[in-house]
Amino acid sequence: MDEIRVPVLIVGGGGAGLTASMLLSQLGVESLLVSRYAGTSLLPKAHVLNQRTMEIFTEVGVAEAVLARSTPPENMRSTAWYAGVAGDHDGYGRKLGGLEVWGGGYTDPDFVAASPCRTANLPQIRLEPLLKARAEELAPSGVRFHHELLALEQDADGVTATILDRDAAEQYRVRADYLLGADGGRAVGELVGIELSGVRNIMRMVSTHLTADLSPYLDDPDVLIRWLVNPDFGGSWASGVLVAMGPENWGPQSEEWVFHLQFAPDDTDAADPDKILERMRATLGIPDFAPTIHQISPWMMEGVLADRFRSGRVFLLGDAAHRHPPTGGLGLNGAVHDAYNLCWKLAAVLAGRAGDALLDTYDAERRPVDKANVDAAVAAAMNHFAIDEALELSPERTAAENWAAVRPLWEDLPGSAEKRHALNRALGAQTIEFRHHNVEFGYTYDSAAIVDDGSQPYVPLDAVRLYEPSTRPGHPMPHAWVEREGTRIPLNTLVHGGHFVLIAGEDGQDWVDAAEKLAAERGIALRAARVGVLDSDYVDVRCAWLKHRGITSTGAVLVRPDRYVGFRSAAGVDDPLSALTTAFGQILATDPH
């Protein structure tokens, strides 16, 4: 049996695996990606790409292609709740309420200030081919679809995997230093004895990908996700959720859609395409609705997390490590962020610049974040029932009773003001799904690869909704536009290519000199500069860095290659070289102590 030798074997060709492939290629690490499937996803699946993900996609050179296919910002500003779509009742199709989503098409000042990248929207059925093409461009012989992992064994020095080429019906072995399990939990986790635990069987859902012209019935081009709370059925999940999928037009003119429907766990109609079509017709209120159906996908909503993310030389990423409801769009984004946290660490260890203990911080950093994502997604899914309560809709009531309950929203009747404000409050609570900026973007790390500076622990104003920029170690690097030699760039792009970044105040040249000396001696990829408004290497033209830097003009901040602050000194010290030597020793796990 032939054997291939490669530093990193990636099992799985979805968002996590393809992102890992691209990142490792840019870090100069050879990898081989294998996927048991013949091609990329046949289902739309996840679609929201948050600001951190778009920053990562910018770094690996695929963001431009993604944005070219993404929903335009004006068509993804909001979500809304409607009393069905059409029908002979005078309430059909009425908009009951709405919310901005994920920065409101990059109009929310907090989102604009947080990142140079806007939230994008592109279903995986169209995203993954772009990621695959870029991964193949960066590693022409490093991506193999229709190649299935059959077995793996690991020892103190590496992992040996048996792979089946499903086209040639031939097996071969791969010997790798490390293996990344990004296969959605289909094989790798079980092979190394890692289990997932949590809440299962939350809801039984059926997602139908279809083509249909709904433009005669729909308004509101800014709405991306439509909650069809048809009073004939009662409730958000009990009715249906309609999501635009483009691909050429968006808003009401979208050619393709995904229709999500909830079924009881024992409802046999969930496996009957004719019954599903009948249900869609009834929910929409369009008896002759005749879409072209591409795929019907039944699935069970769950919120589970791997007991650990590392087993020896094997690491789990994405759905192999965590699965949860689609509410909030945290699954695919979390998968990309997993890869971003792990890959620079693998590159450092493989190059001999870091100790193995650095790899332990992948679990220490990502598992708490992914657990928070699971909890947030489950909470957001269940919170939709609070909206139903505010509307006083229930599948247990008659259609007439449900219609009478919502009529005060558009007619001035006794109790209308109270009813409208009750819905306002319920929709405000759903910002845990549609404005969870601190969950999706501002999450923090606490591990051995973060040097505590002794500052007061961070206490968020709102742990879910408000991202508060900070340079406290463990926080993501704040965004700032800076200029140098007539060119304006986002400051955080200095990490591109796997670089540490030392940012000193205007009077912190000694930090810059020390960092450059240490990097040269140890072969560390590092960029060092003074950032300020006046005497500086990069000019803080909007004073955004000054606002959040948390240091004096003599202090310094050290940012890791994943944009997270690893070390901070609020002011100057007598021996910057010694301080940085100690900091790098802790971050890279090379300190013998």
C-alpha cells in the first residue's frame, strides 16, 4: 500500500476543513485534505458569514469572490414576522414586526467601528466551491474529494491514516504529524474516542431548497429572513421560515428559497414530499404554489459539544466539535474561527518555534467559546416562543382565535397599544440572535497563551449584544484605520501571513527595537511599529486606536497571529527585551518554567 508523508492531514471538505487548508498553505505548511464526498455541499445549509469570518476570508484571499456572490447589504438589513403571505383573509401578508440583523447591512455604527469587513450572506452550496477553488489554488495537489478516511492510528510521533480513493477503489496510507477532524462528526471523533454531549432532539425540522417566483406576494426588499407566523397554524416554528437564497437576485426577487418547517418528532408527514408541499402551500396561503424542489432535507435541531477538542495529535473542528441550531448563524462561523485559532499554532510547533503545550490552548480557548455559541443558539431558538406568546398565537387555538389575537396590531382596538408594545419587547429580546455582537465577534480567550497584565477582569455591559473594543490580553485587537506613506489600511491586517504584531505608543521605540531583535534571533514572524496621531510609524487618522489602546505613549501591545492580544504593558519598562522574551516564552510555550 502506497504511503504519503505530510505534516497535516485534514479530514473533511466543508467550511472548517477548507479554511484550515487555505490558512496552512499561507503559513507555509503542507497539508492534504480528503473528503469522502465527490463534491462540495449539495444543500444551502449555513449562509451568514460574520465580520470575523470575512476578516479571515480577506486574509486567505477569498473574500472578494465571496462578496461578489453575497447578498447585497441592502437586501440583508432586517428580518421580519408576517401573518402568512397570501389568502382571502384581510390580515394575510401583513408585517407584524421586524428587527435589524447583524449590523443592518453595515449601517449600525458599532459594526462599522468594529471591523473593516461587513457581514456577508452566501449559502454553503455556493460558498464551498469558492473555498475549494482557493484551497486548490494555494495547494494544487493538496485537496482530494471522494477520498474517504477508513481508519487511523496515532503514536508519539504522528498519525497514520488509511484512505480509500473511492473513484479508483484503491487504498493508501497517509503519515502525518497531526490530523484535523473537520468531517462533521462522521468518523474522526469516534475513532479517537471523543463524544459529544448536550441537548438533543430539540425540534424536528424539514428544510426545502426550492426555486419559485414569490415576487408577486412579497414586499420589503431589505428583509433576508421571513418568519411566517400564519395564525391559521399559530406560532413561528409551527408555521414556517422563508429565507432568500439568490443567486442572481435577492429580496422578493430571489429566484431560490429555503423553506424551514417544524414537525413533531413522530410526524410521518416529515418524510412525505407531497405532504411537505401541501404544508408549504397552506402556510403561504397560495393553493397553486408549484415550486421546483431541489432538495428536501429533514434534520433534528440539537445543541451538543465535544467533551474535548484534542486527543493526542488529533484535533476536532467545526461540526465535528460542536453542533447547534442555525439561529444566529454561529455554526459555520465558529468552524472558520476554530481553524483560525489552531492553524497558526500548528505552524509554530511544526517549525520548532513553539512547544507542544501551545496546542493545548486550542481546547482551552475554543471550547468555552463554542460552548457559549451552542448555548446562545439554543436560547435564541427557544426565545421565538416568547414572540408567539406576545402575539398570543398557539397551535392549540382555532384559526379564528389566533386571528383575533393579532388583529390589534394593525387595527386600533381596545388593548392595541399594549399589544404592540408587548411585541416590541419580545422582538427586542430576540436581539440575542440578530445582534449578538459580543458572542460572534467580541468573545475573549483565557489560556496559557495569554499573558495576564493584572488589570481588572472584564465585566461586559451586555455579554451577548455589545462588543466593547479593548486591548486587555485575551481580547480581539480593536479595529482602526491607519495611514503610512499615503496608504490607508486596517491596522489588524498587519497580522496577515501569520505575523505577531507589536504596537507601541508614540514614545515606545524601545519596544519596537526589542521586538525586532527578538524576532530576528528566534525566527519569529513579527511586525513592529509605533501607532499614534503625531510622531508614529502608522498614523491613527481617526483616533480609533487611541480611543481603545489602553496604554500610554510609552506602552506596548503584542497581538498574536489570530488577532488576539497576547501581552500588554500599559507603560514603558526598564528592559523591554526581557519583558518580551518572557511574554513570548509563555505564549509559545517555550519557557522552561
